[in-house]
Amino acid sequence: MGTVEGIRVSVASRWAKLIIKVSVKSKTSWQVRQLTDMALITNCTSQRIKEAASYLLAGNLVAFPTETVYGLGADACNLSAVERIYEVKGRPTNHPLIVHLSSIDNLDKWTKDIPDFAIKLAISFWPGPMTLVLPRTKLAQDFITGGQDNVGVRVPANTVALSLLNEFEAHGGYGIAAPSANRFGKVSPTSANDVHTELSEYLKPNDLILDGGSSKVGLESTIIDCTNNVPVILRPGAITAAMIYDLLGIQVKVNSKNDSSQIKAPGLLQSHYSPIAKVSLTGKPSTGDGFIALRRFPTPKGVIRLLSPVDNVEYARTLYQGLRLADIKKISKVFVIEPTGDGIAVAICDRLQRAAQKE
Ligand code: TXA
Ligand code: MG
């Protein structure tokens, strides 16, 4: 966790972006806030995290880092705060939210009838990039679950997120609802600046963006439906089918290719994770196209190389930055060579195929 003395304030609008570095302590942020009347990006000193927890408890939104992507957090028991998540994201309200917890010890506050395999998954992979969908208790209200009888819960593996959750729970909170901190259907943010670019015009002065650096995994958590006899992967991620097989001896189904009439998870919509640029996974790149591929693939003549990760782990970590860069460079088409293999490659291909669905 950063304990830098200064605070960093990012002031941006559609047409201008300016990052001001202020190297003094505490009160300055409030002065700057009054001056700019914009949502703040702030460093993650323990004092700031305490303040962020109190902001959440007061019904404000706090975007925070996790190891997967940045989340847009609200008190999961506060209807009006959760409604603001939907407003800020522009997301349909029947799409459920993941509740973030500080520890597995809180699982039975939110979920019940937890099968043994889910307990094993939680013990092995939490804190970590995995969300479990389980039958809900009364604490998980319809405004969190989209009216479904189950709820998605996750303990993130990020020191800032965990400190925030601990502070929040120590002062009476039960869990932080947090979707990825992007506009609906768009690319998830993997840095505080990405969150600012996505959402600053929709956030209010009392909302906050905690800057915890770049997300380590770079793709959203694996979602595992644990409401049946066997686990089913609803969204692939860094916790892979092979890892689950090693733990449970069960070959899990990956059921992310649903149709839009049965959407449990909007991340399962066929078109999602899309930059403005058109993403193309087939054919050949043309002059002026963006190009994303593992480093071992040479750059075709005339294209603009956006990313050259050495392996699939780096591919996952940087993919969203590469897609965002295409938009920053105003490139209209990005040609991508998908990675191959199991493991995290499955999640990368899943996101790329959805990104490529955009008309
Ligand atoms: O890595 C992540 O999971 C990030 C970080 C911030 O934790 N969060 C995230 O949330 O990706 P979101 O809302 O952008 O995507 C979560 C997906 C959505 O497609 C949502 O519909 C689905 O999980 N989901 C949430 N609760 C669910 C439930 N009870 N049943 C099925 N799907 C659920
Ligand atoms: Mg999302």
C-alpha cells in the first residue's frame, strides 16, 4: 500500500485533462475539492482509506483497486448508494452486483446452504480473483441480486481493497457492492486514471477514487455458480478450470456462452468489454490498424503496435490498457492475434471475442 505524503488530484473533463500533484498533507484535498468540484483521485494512506470507508458508510461511492480490475464501490446494504452505482455505470438494474467481503468469515452473513465444494474453493482461492455465486440470505436484497435468489461474493487479494473492507466492516458495514468501474459495456479500468476517464463526469464531489496502482491480474474474477451439485464457471478468469480440477477433482463446465434471453451476468452478454475501436480477430490487418499480439509475433508493415506481452499473464494484465490506447490514439480498428492454450488464455479469448462482437 502506498504511504506517500502527497495527494494526487486529477481534474479532467471531456476536453481537457490535467493532473496536479500536491505535496502537502491532509486538509489540502478538501480545499482542492471545493475548487474543482470534481471527484478526487487519492493515494492510499491509511488515513485516506479510513476516510474512504466513512464516505462509503455515508452513502457515497468509492472506486477502489482490486487485483483484477478497479471496482466502483457502494455500501451493499444502502439502496440509494447502490442505485447510484447503476446510474453512474449506465447499467440496467436487473444485472446483479458482486458483494466484496474482507474475509471468508463473513460468508455466512450473505450466503446460506453453502456446499462443501464452495467452502473448499473459498479456503483455497480467497483472497483472490474468484467470485462465488451462492444462495442468498436476507442481507442480500433484491437491489443487489437483481431479484435473483443467489448472490455473488468475493474476497479480493489487494491490500488497499482489504484495508478498505476491514475499515468499513469495523464501523458497521457488512459488504461493499462493486462492479467494474466502467460505463456499461465498456472496457474495465485497471488504474485509477482509467476510472477517472470512464466515470469522472458522472461522479459527485463526495465520491472518491482510491489510487492503488495498476491491477495485477488485469481481467475480471472467475465467476463460479455454486447453486447446483457441481460448480459451473459463468465467467472465466485467473482461477482456471484446471486449478479447480486440481482442488476438487471435478471437471467444471464453462458456461459463459449464454444467449441474451437468460442473462445472469452482463459480462456474459455477447458484446461487452468493447473499446470505441472495432476489434478484429480474423483476416489480415490493414495499414493504420492497431495491432495486439504476443511479442513473438512480428509487427506487420504499416500497423501500429499497441501491445507486445511476453506471455499470457502479461497479455491478461495489459490487454485493457492496449484496447484503451487504441481509443486514445483514435485508431478505428484493432487487429488482435488471440493467445492459445488453457489457463488465463481462456479468459483473454473470452473477453476478446466479446469485445469483437460490437457492430
Ligand atoms: O473482478 C471482478 O469481479 C470485478 C472486481 C471489481 O471485483 N467486478 C466485476 O463486477 O467484474 P461486474 O459487475 O462488472 O461483473 C460481475 C459479473 C456481472 O456480469 C454480474 O452480472 C455477475 O458478475 N454477477 C453478479 N452477481 C451474480 C449472481 N448472483 N449470479 C450470476 N451472475 C452474477
Ligand atoms: Mg464489468
